[in-house]
Amino acid sequence: MRTNFDQLLEAGCHFGHLKRKWNPAMAPYIYTERNGIHIIDLNKTAIKIDEAAEALKNIVKSGRKVLFVSTKKQGQEVVAAMAKEVGMPYITERWAGGMLTNFPTIRKAVKKMSNIDKMMTDGTFDNISKREKLQITRQREKLEKNLGSIADLTRLPSAIFVVDVMKEHIAVAEANRLGIPVFGIVDTNSNPAPIDFVIPANDDATKSIEVILAAVCAAIKEGLEERKVEKADEEAAGAQNEGEEAKEEAAPAPKERRARVRKAANAEPEKVASVEAPAAEEEPKAE
């Protein structure tokens, strides 16, 4: 499925920043300038969206996770809604330094959140003071706000998708350091160099972010569906192989029995011959 040019145009994906704020590295993706504002070449945007979508589809098809990042107001709700829809982790509140490079510590914080939940259910809360309860509850709320959306992320993501690469430069730097592929919506004021899959587009308009994420998440859904089908086929093939192996293990017994019967049948005439031969020889001696 190819990205629709008219949808990108209608969503305002072509609007860049003021000419004086541009990053020269974005020159290949700029179509023209109008009223002092750079206009992004949407033909290139459409191609780049399709490339990114295909790559993301292959990542999730192999059972790996993609982390979506957008702490800017315009993309928070859209990213949260679409990431939830495809079952992917996301960060929309605040990027905690070391989220990737110090992942074990982040996992400990997530585990702390689950430990607090356990305390609330197993009766531990009944044995502590009101003040301690309040402190623990506030701590739980803070953890939920910042890390609740990545509670299911048990290992480093295989890729990150960033809405504003300039605002999320810490996330991009951490991913680069660990060799994690970065997919990003890159506006005319940003540097595309650290981004592995550049999507040149307006990163300030909610509609622009929404149309790009819709295309990307549709590809992710396809990848997840294909993975389900492949797993079902593998399980069916595995069950069939197990059945065949069981048949093969059971088959030798009747074969062995038949072999013994044939051997016995072949041996009968020999025994008869050996018994009858002496009798034939004794008859002349009797005469």
C-alpha cells in the first residue's frame, strides 16, 4: 500500500520552517520556498514513508518491538493512541536520560511499580501509616505517568520512531550509541544525519503527524497479522511432524513381526526336507 500524495498535501505535511531557520542538510528534501517558508517535496516524503513502513513491518513480523517517542504536545495523544492500537511501547511524557543506555535501571523502576501494586493487594498497605501510604501512592502515580507505557518492554527495542528529532535528540543519541535504527519525522530545521530512516515532513502539525503515523501503523498491523499466520502454520506443521514421527516409531513392530513370520515360513520347508531325506535313504537298506 503506497502513501497517498493528496492526503499528505491536505494534512499540511509540506510546510517546513522559516528559510532562516533551515538546516542545509535538508536541502535534498526541499521543493521550493514560498513567503519565506520552505516547502517540502511531498513526492520524496511519500517514498520515504513507504520505505520506513516496509522496514517497520519486517521488524514486527520477526516478533520485535518498536518504541514510539513524542514528548511534544502536538504528537502526544496521536502517538499514544496509535501505539496502543498496535500494541507497541511509547513515551509521551518525558524522556528519562538513560532510558536505553541504562535500561536495567529503568526495568528496576518498572518492577518497583509492580511491587507497589502487589503491596496494595496483599494487605501490606493495612500495616503502614497513612503518611507512608500517601508517599507510596504518589510514587506509584509518578512511575505510571513516566514509565507505565513501557511496562511490557522487557528488553531493548529493535527500533525507535521519533516525531521531532530535534526535540528528542537525547533519545536519538542513545539509540545511535546502541546501534538501534532510528525512524524519524524530520522538519527543515533538523539534521537528518543521525536518522536511519528519514521522513521529511512537518513535525509541528497534529494532522501531519497523524497521517504519517497512520501509514506506518497500518504497515505494523500487516506485519503482526503475517506473524500470526506464520506462527499458526508453524504450529500446524509441527503437530503434523509429531504425528508422522509417532507413526514411524509405532510402525517397526508390525514390520518386525512380519519379517519373523516370513523367516519362519521360509524355514519350514528346510526342516521338512531334512526330516524326509533320511527316510528316503533308509528304504534301500531295508531291502
